[in-house]
Amino acid sequence: MTVTDAFAYAIAALLIIQAVLRAKSILNGRRRERSLWGAFAALAVSWLCRTSVVNDLLDATGIPDLGFLVKHVTAIVGICVLLRYVTAVYADADADVRRSARLSAIVHRTAARASVGTIAVMVATFFFLLNPPDTSTLFFLERHKGDLGLPIYMGLFYLYMGAAAAVCAVQWGGAARATPVRSVRIGMLLMSCAMVLAVLYVLLRTAFVVVITVTTVSDSVSQTQEALTDSLLYLFSLLWGIGAIAPVSRAGAERYRAARSLLSLHWLWRDLAMAAPDVVRYRPSQLFARLPFVGQALDAFRDVFASPDASLLVRLNRFTVDIRDVIFELRRRAPADLVERARDHAQSVPDSLHRSEVRAEALWIRSALLCEGPALLGKSATLAPYPFDPGTDPEQEVPHLRAVAAAYGRIRNSDARALLATTTPNYA
């Protein structure tokens, strides 16, 4: 494997990973998500065509340099879809970027029409105006040096690519200044810098096409040009790929935190949901309950990762709402003085005041679940006090409930029964 192949495979792999991660958006994503997936997929194919293996497979069809044609055509398709993504981003933005949105929409409409014409002319030029290639060199420009069709073929490609890169550079650079999210802002800046390098690449390559069309250059000049422009190509492709990952990494980090919180809350949520299955939106899974050793873990996995919610964040919100709703119903049958007894018991264990409150809340929940009394969803007008503060928003509530769930897992039913025995004889 050559160094060029290694770089091409690395960049193609980066793009393929992005396309795979976003594959779900093909069916249920918005226009911007589908457009970005299409750009990754098309550009990944274009980069694979730069490898000797794929190039040889395409040349085996009997059409010389077919790999170069497929590479250029898929690159144009990827760029066109990328412009569609830029337009979709601004279409979803606020009114203060209305001028940028109009500019993006005009550019996309023009680019979509131009791409069809560009591809058609390039294909016609490839088959009818380019001479048989000089196979002694690997570089497309060198293989067709002196051909009258070369300036037409490559000029169209570079014009399209350069104009699109310039628009993306300006738009992403402007959007980065208005983006409050740090990871997205960094990603847009990286992509904007990548497009600046792409414009520089186009200018250098265009100048070289003109030079080799009107005169002859030495092999050393040609190789220097290829090394310089290929380095720019690799650099701007990597910068763009890494920049595009930034928003995904932020979303991935959010999903990871949501999954970790769901796993932490699952035991508490499951016990509460089993006590009041009509209160929660979806009942806990019992599909694997009869399996020894692994049944509980499999059901937990199903509750956390395979429920019908739209996303893990939505599922986390549902867990917290379910927990609070069932606790409200538990207050109908909990003894009125259970809070004071739970606090006294929690404070008897040496710990900080905050942890004592968390332990008291967990002890109250464990004890209330063991109470006998009016059925949940009953009409009892008397509610036991529940003065524990979960916070005012999810950023406070979720960590608080995770702490409560951790304390709940350390409390045994015997501790709760002992507490109930001192408060009321009415317990299970």
C-alpha cells in the first residue's frame, strides 16, 4: 500500500464512519441531516476512487481512467449535497441570519442546476475530447497533458469546486461567530478553514492546468505541484471531516450521559413503576424475567436502550417524570410522620447534611413502597408530606435522582420495615 492509498483510506474511513453514524437520518431525519449524510457518502466514494484497488477495479471495465471520472463526478455530487445542507442549516436558523439564508438558497439552486450541466459536459469531454491516457504516470493531469479537452474537463470541475468551497467558507465562518455552543463553533471554524484551503487548492491546480496546456513543464515541477496540492487536499479533507465530527461528538457525549443516568435510575424507576404500572407511560420489561442470572440485566437493557421513546434524552425525561408521578401517588398511603422518622434515621448515620437528606428521601421511598393503604391512584385526599427538593430543572433534578437512586440501592427492605414499625403498624 502506498502512502497516497493510506491517506485516501484514512479519509474515506473517516467519512464512512460519519455516514454510518448518521444512517438513521436517511429515513427519519430532517432535510439537513439527510443532506449531510449524502455528502459524507458521496465524498467517501470519491476518496475510495483515489485508491489503487478501486481504481484498478474500475479500469478493468475496459474504460481507461474511469476511476478518475467516477471520483470527480461523485465529488461534484457530494459538494452539491453539501451546499444543500448549508441551505437547510440557514433555513432552520433565526431571522437574524435571513440574508445568509437567502444567499445560501440562491447558491444551492444555482449549484443544483449547474451540477447536472457540469457532469454532463465533463462526461462528454472525457469520452470524446480526451486522448488515450499516458499510463507511464499515475497523475491524471500528466496522463492527459496537452489534450485540448483537459482545460474544459478540469476547468469545469475546479470552477464548481472552488465556487462551492468559497460559499461554504464564508457561510460557516459567519455562522461560527453566532453559534453559542462551543463544540459546534469549533467545528464550523475548522470546516471554514478547510474550505479556505480548498479554494487555495483549486487556484493552484487551475493555474497548473493552464500552464501544462500552453507549455511543457519538467517532471520535477510536475511532481512538486502534485505533492503540494495533494498535501492541501489531504489537509482540508481532514479538517472538514474533523470539524463535522464536533457536533456529532457533542451529541454522542449527551447520549452517553443520558444512558449513564438511565442505568443509574433504572432500579429506582423499575421498583416504582412496578408498584404503580398504571401511572407510568411504559411499563418495565418482564420479557426475560424467567431467565436465571441474566434476565434482570436483559430487561434493564431493554428498558434503557430499546423502549419506544424517540431518543435517550426523551427516555431520561420520561424516567424522571414517572418517578415523580409515582412518588406523588405513594404520598396517599405513606404515614404523615414518615419524613421526620426518615430524617432522624438518616441523620443518625455520620454523613454530610446533603447526603443525609438524600438518604432520608431514599428511605422514605423504600418505606412508602412497603406501606399498605389506599390503592395507588386512589381518591385519598390526605397526602403525606414530601419536602425533599429535587431542583428546578433537569440539570439539577437528574443528578439529584441519581444520588437518591444510589442511596435507595443501599437500603434494605428490613431497614424500611424497621422504620415503619416505629411509625405505624400498617406495613407489609
